Amino acid sequence: MKHLLLSTALIMAANAAFANTTEVTVGLQLEPPHLDPTSAAAGAIDQVLYSNVFEGLTRFGPDGSVNAGLAESWDISEDGLTYTFKLRSGVTFHDGTSFGSEDVVFSLDRARAEDSTNAQKALFAGIESVEAVDATTVKVTLKSPQGNFLFNMAWGDAVIVAEESIADIKSNPVGTGAFRFGDWKQGDSITLTRNADYWGDAAALESATFKFISEPTAAFAAMMAEDIDAFYSYPAPENLAQFEADPRFTVLAGNTEGETILAINNKMEPFNDVRVRKAVSMAIDRQAIIDGAMFGYGTPIGSHFAPHHPDYIDLTGNAPFDPEAAKALLAEAGYPDGFTTTLKLPPPSYARRGGEIIAAQLRAIGVETEISNLEWAQWLEQAFRGYDYGLTIVSHTEPMDIGIYARAEYYFQYDNADFQALIDKLSVETDPAMRSDLLKQAQTTISEDYVNGYLFQLALTSVVNAKLNGFWKDAPTQAVDLTAVSWSE
């Protein structure tokens, strides 16, 4: 009896301690290359810092809505050219300095400067001027109306930073969010601590640790041992059924903005021939990739557009799986015996596993691929910035980013003046019906130009402790927003 009473007491004590915990450890597959979301394309930076540490004038909600952020309200002029933002009062940065209109001016001017290294510099190109009217009022004047301006200001690339702390932002980020940066053990983890002086609702968690685990087998072991409390975008979909059957865990299956593509270097021979690009696209069996690499999680796409968006059109029929037709196109383009190219794969499992399947599918039409497995920093250097690739696989998880196809210098080097004009028109159009029509034209154009091989919309499958609440199921942006996460009793 004494042993039974002792055991019961220990269990009750353990449960009480568990229920009162204010710490969380979240697994991520990729580690950020640095901690400045305003000067890199790596989504891992936003996953750790968006909303948690850094905030913008507006912010995305878990449903993709655009909500007030550091700007509590705004007025738009009748001609659509002037946005006057009323900023929140009493906000301070984590180093104790005050937040105000001059910080907004500094951040937006820095992002749009000629020497800006912002990965989404185009978001700010339409700004004519930024003016501090008073300490809590900012006036932004645009060159022409922008239907998506408030949406653009919610991106992680548009967060507000301070001139006083900008020099060390890559290693010591200072924002206004509900969490402060604590520590970065490179190659292992990043720790955040609760901001006691936060202007809004305080976070329930006192601290949060992001643990970087690149190998799927290690991710599985860490979750099963409960060494981590959640794994955002769990990298081994074959394990999800096991987690679903275990009452200790909850599997969150939602949508992302991640168009997963077989990116093609459009300026490299033979991919500068649309027939070759079409042949590559028609050699791909999308469903086989979804089933083989993602265990059925994912939605086939035929363009660079999310299927859950109301303006989506299904263009998968432009590139049906047809190896014989693909061979004929290669022969017509002067490659009856095929050719050899590179296939450079970043770390995510959708890329590594999908790459093996795609290599076999391309081999069936005579296209041999030399596979290189790259770390994320290598991929950014070689493929994204260096154009040193023939084919690669990546998921573009930025929201509503079809406009990247209007950038001739972007890594797949697609240069189409008509498409660029179309995006220019879209950027100034405010009528919802007209915007819908232009978005459908944009989808159709890049699909029929076979700019890339469009594979599938990446599903977000996260595994979390069953007693952990407040995790986003969907990913309207690249973020592990912990501001509303808490443990249940």
C-alpha cells in the first residue's frame, strides 16, 4: 500500500510540475544562416524570429489575414497613394530604446535603398517616400497605387528594426516582440526568453528553445523520447501514422504557401528551349512524387500558386505525365538521345527524397542527372545566388510570391517582358475582380512557358505534444509563432 501511495504521489507531483511548465522546445530541420530577416531569403530565419522577436507595421494571423501590428491603425488617401500609419505608443525595443516613427523610416528606407540586401527588395520598390509626421505617425507615399501594400508590410522582410542595434542584428537580433533573443549555440539551438516589457498580451511561455535536427531519424527519436515538445514541419511523413496513434501527440495537418518546384535554370542550355522545359515537365509523375516522398501529403500544382487561394486555377493539364510525348519534344529540340545535367538538392526531405524519384523519371526519357546533396548555405551560394545548377528542388514558402517571375535576375532566370508588364499592372490594380483576372493570367503564362516543373503544394505536418496548445496548423507565412502557445492543465 505504501508503494502504491508513493507512486501515486509521484505521478501527481510530476503532472503538477508538467502542467505548470512555461518552457517549450521546438524541433526545426533547418538552422538559420544568421538572424537578420531583412537581408536573406532563408525561411528558417522567419521560422524562429517572425512575430516572436521582430514585428512589422502589419502582421499575418494564423488564417492568413492581415492584422494590425506595430501600427494600430492607418488611413489611405482617396487616390491610394498615401498611407498614414498611427503607431502604438509606449513600445520599446528589447535593448530598452524607444520605438517610434524614425525607426519605421529607417527600416523602410534601408529595405528600399540602392545597396539593400533585402531578399524581397521588390516589395519596397513602389515606395516614393517615408516621412515621420510626429513620434507616432508615419506617412508612406507610393509611386502608384498598390493593392497589396498592407499585405507586403506583413512579410518577415518588412519587420521594423532600429538603427542603434542594426550593426549586430545577424548575431544579436533586437526587436519589439513578445520574446527576446537569448542564446544561439550554432549547430544546435536558439533560445528565446519572454519579454516582460512587451506592449501587447504577454506570452504564456517564459522561454522557448528551437532545436535544429536535420536528420529525419533523429527527429523521430527526439519526439518519441519527448526530448522536444513539438516538431514544426516534421520531416519524415512515414512516421505520422505512428504519431497519430500515440495519445501523447497530436498531428497538425494543414496548408502552407509552399509551392514545391523542380526549378529550371532558364538561361542554361538546353533549358533555354521551351520544348526541353516542357519535356522535363511531362516526364514528371507528380502523384508518384507525392506518394513516394511525402507519403500522400501534398496537392499537385500546375503553376506557382497555392490551391487554397480563391484565384487559383488548375493548370496541371498543361504538363500531364507523358514520357513518350516528352521524348518526342526532346528529339524535336535536337536531343534525341537526351542529355546530362545537374540536380542540386537542399536538405529538406521533400527535396532529397523527391530528387531521387525525379532523377529516375527523367532517366526514362534520356535525361541523366548528376545529383549533389547540398547543405542550405551551399544551396544558397551555388543555386540561388550563383546560378550554378541545371535543376534543383525547393519549396517557395513565401505568401503570394508569383511576382518573383517578373525578376529576370531571380535564380531561375526567366526573362519575359510581357509577364513583367502583367505584374506591373497587378501591383497597381486595386479592383478585386481585375486583380483576380490578372492573377489567373499570370498563372497561365508561367505554366505555358514551362518556366519550372510544378510539383505540389507542400503540406504542413507538425507533431506536437498533446498538451501543447496554440500552434498554428497552417502556414500563411514562414513562422513558428509562439506568442499564443501554452500548456494545458
